[in-house]
Amino acid sequence: MFTGMDAATFVREYLLLGLGFDRVEEGFVDAFTGDPDLRRQVADAPAPQPRDLARRAARLRAELPNVDLPAARAEFLGVHLRALECSARKFAGEEIGFVDEVHAYFDVRIEPGSVDDYRDAHRAMDEVLAGDGSRPLAERLQAHRAADEIPPERLAECVEAFSSALRDLVRARYPLPETERVEYEVVGDKPWSGFNYYLGDYRSKVAINSDLKQHMANLPHLIAHEAYPGHHTEHCRKEAGLVDAGQIEHTLFLVNTPQCLMAEGLADLALGAIVGHGSGAGGATRGQGWGKWAQEIYADLGLRFDGERAEALSNASAKLLGVRQDAALLLHDRGRSHDEVAEFLQTWTLASPERARQSLRFLSSSLWRAYTSTYVEGYRLLGSWLDRAGDADERSELFRRLLDEPLIPSALR
């Protein structure tokens, strides 16, 4: 069926295959900015059967060594075809172990975290939130978060302030096309706090979930993650670089593939990369952080924000990174009940019951259940890679490579 293809034909078949998954599970195609005729061709055809998609992915993988492609492009396409084959098998009803599923999707092997690390994080958070020591840590954290909430009527101007400030910093260091733009909107009834919809032609729509109260300490991270220098910036620079150079496989962005882990790790490290990284992936102090910078922006808006304390609390809680992945393992690998997993999340994240249930909703989604690993393992892998830099200039150059190059997790390892 696929014998003797040239590179252009092979990539076209890859795009048609990936687009076909959106006919099985709407939302599987996160973004497509390529030839609209390909999308129409898929839309006009009968909906594919998952087993047929799995067979097509396997055949393309088998043919890949015979296609004249540079090694980096071949490696990128190979791990993404493996991910698509696994997704198709899951859609067809095949039983696949959760750890193996995550490995096939994201090119990483996961294992449970350490409860001792979580206890250490609680002790460090207890020191930052010292005060009325008679109150449990969870109560003090909830009170801190309540005081940190952004008044709903002020959210839009706060979003605009941080978006503008971050955009200026990004454009000075990582140039973007003059026509690039981000539009923000507030939505509800979603399992995530924010989402980037890349529209192509250097434009994004960023949705912010109104069901989750937005906090002053989190908003700079959210804008950096979704826009500058996170998802929007990466999409723009890859469109202007890789796609314009003919690597049209990067016109397609698919859920549950290695490019998701790379993108989420990059986005979670984005604020520190552009403003200052108070700590590395392992929690080690690395100079000026983002807290004071954010405090000055809030002050200009007439809002009081203790940037140093917010950054200290963020650093103290760094060892809780793996809790959500552990919750996914409990739910999907160990067969624990929703109530048990919600209690686990409340215990270690110190979240409210409502927030824990919101996290559980994400972990329970058939499409998103494995996706938590992109944040956990992406932050660890990319953070450790950036921490190899000898100075700020080298770190900035490594982050540029993440923005511009078609890297995959196994290449970084």
C-alpha cells in the first residue's frame, strides 16, 4: 500500500492519517495549519475505523526506513506514528497498560513518585506560610490562596498587562513575525485552567477557564505558558522556521503525542526562561526569579502582591510535581476508586475538595487521562536539559532550540 514513497508522499500520508483521528475523537487534532484540501479530503471520506488507523500507522512506521528523510525528521515521524498506532488501538477497545500507554504516547517511562518528597514539600510550605501554627497547613494555604484571588472584574486588565509585558520581552529575545497576535476569552465548563487554540498565520486564541478562580501568583505563569514564550510563541516560530522550510509535518499538532510533552514542558518553564528562574527543575536556586517582576506589574494596576512570598511558596511546593501523575497511576494502573484518588489529591496537593474533583475530571477523561504526564515528565526532562547550561546566555540558546527545533524526548535524554 505504501511501498516506494518519496518523502513528500510519506509526509502527506502522515498528515492524512493524523487528520483522520479527529473523525474518531473530536479534539484529537489540536491544530492544523496546512493544506485545507487535505482536511476536506478527510472530512468528505467515510469516518475511518480505529483498527484501520492502527494498521495505516504501523505500515507507515515499517516504510519509514526506506524514505529519504534526514535523521531528525525520521525520528520525529517515527515516534509520532508509534503514538498514533497506540491511540488507534485504544480507540478500537484494546487493553493497554497505562504505563505502556504513556510510553507509546510521550516517549517516556513513568514510575510513582516519593511520598517522602511530598512530606518535604509540605514542611517547606509550612515554613513559608508560618503564622498561626495551630491551624493546619491546608487551612493556611486555602486562606493564602483566597487572599491571592484576582477580582473577576479585574481579570481582563491583568491578563492584558502580563500579556503585553511578556510579549515585549519575548519579541526582544526571540523575534516573532510582526503580524502575530493573541486573543483572550473567558470560558467555562472545561477540565483545564487555560488552553491555546493556534489558528495559523501567527494567531492564537487563548481560553481561560472561569470555573477555576484565577490567582495573582498563577496568572503570570498561565500567560507565559499559553502565549509568551509558551505555546503561541513556539507555534509561531516553528511555522516561520520549520514549516516555511518545507517540514510540513509541523502543520499538524496532535493530542497524545511526544510533541505534547515537549510543548507542555517548554510552556511550564516559559516564565522562568524569559523573566528569571528562581529555581531549576530540581529546586536549586538559580538567581533572580519572577516574583518581584510580577509584583511591580500588579502594583501598577493598584493590586497588592507579595512576589517574594509567592515565589518562595512556588519553590517550596516544587517536590509536589509528581502528585498528579501518581493520582493517574492509582486510577488507571492500580484500579483505585475515584473517591480514593480524590482523597489522595487533597492530602498531598492540599487542594479543596472542589479543586481535587476538577483535577480528577481531567484524569478521568478518555482523551486526556494520560496527558498529566506531559506536564510532570516534560518539566523534569526539559528543566534538567536547560539546567546543563553554563550561564544565562547558554540557557537562553537552549530554550531557543526548544522553540525552533523538532526535538523529541529521547533526543534530549
